[in-house]
Amino acid sequence: MITRDAEQTIHTLLRGFPIVTLTGPRQSGKTTLARAIFVDRPYVSLEDPDIRLAAQSDPRSFLERFPDGAVLDEVQRCPELFSYLQTRVDADGRMGLFILTGSQQFGLMSSISQSLAGRSAFVELLPFSLDELSRVGKVPPTADAMLLTGGYPPLYDRDLAAPFWFSAYVTAYVERDVRQLLKIQELEIFQRFVRLCAGRSGQLLNLSSLSTECGITHNTAKAWLSVLEASYLVFLLRPHHANFNKRLVKMPKLYFYDVGLVTWLLGIRTTEQLETHPLRGALFETMVMAELMKSRLNKGERPQLYFWRDSNGNEVDVLAEQGGGVRPIEIKSGKTLASDAFAGIEKWLKLAGPSALAPALIYGGTDNYRQNNVDVCAWEKCGQVLGK
């Protein structure tokens, strides 16, 4: 088993909360991690119809089967349990009794916020990070290979080509979850919508354009996108709130949590295709953004990541709030840096003043060095940038 960065965070939270809720996309390793932490406690999956029926019909008796706690997997399938869990942990008084896991934010978060407020901490577990893979020598050999593979755990513990796995994943989980949440009848149209989103990863999100191209209404596109967010497939990066008296872009940027899924959705299957693909830069940016998200979420922190772009086209890919300041981070997919690579950072630094922290640039090369007072970081180490 590859050690997860979130493991220490969960152990810490279990000392101060009776429950830790572990969420994230399907197949990101939630169950494996929860069982590794609670190795000596019972495990039950509420995906199993007989177990779910027992929990729904008599939740009090169901919980009494676990006097010293347990791992309760896919708890969004049985929201009836949450009120009884509240009574149970309040009466017991011990910390670290239960780990709950779930793959959907809809329902799960609202139910826990209502019933288990103050009793459960939350950790969001995404697919493997580059740091996690690096510790066991499993980082793909090149950036392009990483863009094709992504970080989903099954791709690193099975002898299975990525395209075959992603095909099964989309059919078994993405489409099933969406149908459960939205009752979509025209699955073909939704599949087109997901692929159109993939083509926009790393770009400003224009919902009107997206809905028109897909042939659906604006409200339908908004609802479908919310489900993709709730299923931990995509996230939105918001523009930073400091405007420096400038006109700023107000639309968010769309990203997928896993770049391997994006390349599969786009029909890219080989590194040769990727080398000349017009979206390679956006795919590289998607990978780096996901790594930055993982570095924050694995510590149990809110990401607090933004971007900056003004009406004149000046842009910084990432602004990371940390320690009372803001760190600008630029992302370049090339292995060498052009003379204008630092232009966006330099423009922002002139406007930001004392709130600016040491800038960084993540690129497609393999060396780490300092240039123009900017920390230049290789793609393999990009998840460590926010730790500096």
C-alpha cells in the first residue's frame, strides 16, 4: 500500500473528534486508507443492499453492533444513520470512534452539517499525488506520461492500460452517479457535455457558450456542472478578490481533479498525440492545479487558491493565500522558459506590494533553480511549492 499524505492528518483529527468523514471521488483510495487506519475495527459498506436495509430499518440496533466504532463506507447511501450517530457519540464521549466515507458531496455534506455539526471533521482524499508516487518510485517517467495516466490508485496496483480503466470508470461510476442524482434520460447528451468540459479544463468557464455548444439550456448546464463538482470530478478556480483598482475577469476557471481522465475524454491515447496537441498546455496546467489542491486538502486545509487576470490580458495562473500573504505561481508546460515567462508575475508584484510572498514558477523541465528572483520548480515537485 502506498502511504497517503492524508493519513497523519486523519490520525490527528481522530484525537479531537469522535468522527472523521473522508470524502472524494470514487476509486481515490478512501476505503483502503480508512481500513488501514482502523485496521482492528469492523468495516461495513452501505453499498451492500442487505447492510443498507439493516441500517435503514433499525439504525439504533445497527450501530450497537460496533461498540468501539467502525468504518462505515459510502454513508451517503443511508442518511438515516446520521441522527443516531449523533446520539451515539454524544453518549459515548470518546474520540476517534468512526470513520465515514462518501463519494458525493450532495446530501452527504448537508446531512452531516445538520446532524453531526461539531462532531465530525472532514478530509477530502483525491487520487495519488506526485509526492506519494515519488516515495515508492512510481512517478511516470515523463510529464507527458503523467498527463496520460493521472493519479487514480487502480492504475498503479494493477496490470491494466489506462484507456481500458478510464472507459470502465466512466461507465461504472460517473454515469451511474449522475443518473442517480439527476435522473438523466439522454445519456448521450450528458456524455457530450462531459467531453466538452474536458476540452475546457484550464480555461475560463463560459456556461452560455458551453450550453449552446452542447444543445442544452443554461440552467441544465449549471445543474450538470454542479453534479460533476459534487462527484469530485471537476472544480472551479475563482478569481482573486483584490482588484488593485483594475477591471478583472470575473468568470471562474474550470479544472478536472485528474488529468488522466481529461486526456482520455479528449481521445488522446499516446504521448505522440500529446506532444503536438493544442491543449497540451491546458492539460499540464490541469495536472499542476490538481497537485496544488492535493497539497492543501491532504493537510485538512481549505485550498485558498485563486487566479488573477485583468482586462488587458495580464495573468497569474495561481494566487495562493498563506500566512497572511499571497504567493503568485505561474505554470508553463515547456521544458525551457521563454524570456516572457515571468511577465505575469512581474506585473502582479508591482501591484501587490507588501502582501506578496516569494513567487514561484512550475514548468515541464526537471531542474530546480532560481531565476529573476523566482523559484523555478520542476513538474515532479510541484506539490511541494506551497510547503515553502
